[in-house]
Amino acid sequence: MDISKTIARMKENPAFAENVGMVLVHNGVVRAWSRKGKENVTSLEVTPDLARIEAIRQEFLARAGIFEIIIEAKSGRFKPGDDLLFIVVAGDLRENVKPVLAEVLDRVKAEAITKKEVVSA
């Protein structure tokens, strides 16, 4: 995902200027070490549940002040430094937008993404 182009496309919507005061972005990347044992990660296998991701997106689009949510979850095998997950949340006020980004991120990671780290010995 090209973040700048994604936001520019969002701004093409005539309702954007009337409804958006904040756009927040999450760009998840592959870490070079595992969360559990700090082992060296050589690659990460990722499988997103796109239907579940869309259900979560629709749920949070209904929240007060939220104008748009765009989520791109990649599938496949990735190396450290590769982009994995993009979430863009646009809305009226930071009090509405910040918690939605955090909640969407946590829900997508917990409910809709399966991953397997490949570690070096």
C-alpha cells in the first residue's frame, strides 16, 4: 500500500473535508526477532482471514466520528523489514479516531491473522 496515494484517494471524496480532522496509519512490519524468546526470525508465514477483517472493519465504521477505515493484510512468506499490515483510520476527532485504530489493530491481529515465525538456530 502506498500510504500517500491511499490518503489522496480518500481526500477525493467530497465529504472528506467536512468529516475528517485526523488520519492515523498503522504500518506493521516483520521483526527480526521473536516476541517470546527474542530468537532470530528469518521469515514469517502469514495468512489473513479477509472475511473476518472486513467484518471487523464494518463494525468499526459504525462508530461515531469514523469516516473511513482501510485495511490491507498481506498473505505469504515475508522476511524481516517487509510490510505486512496496513490500517488507515480517518475520522473527525482524535478522541474518536485513536481508540478505533488501536481496537481495530488488536482485533485484526487477535481474530483474523495467523502467523508462523521461522527462526534460526
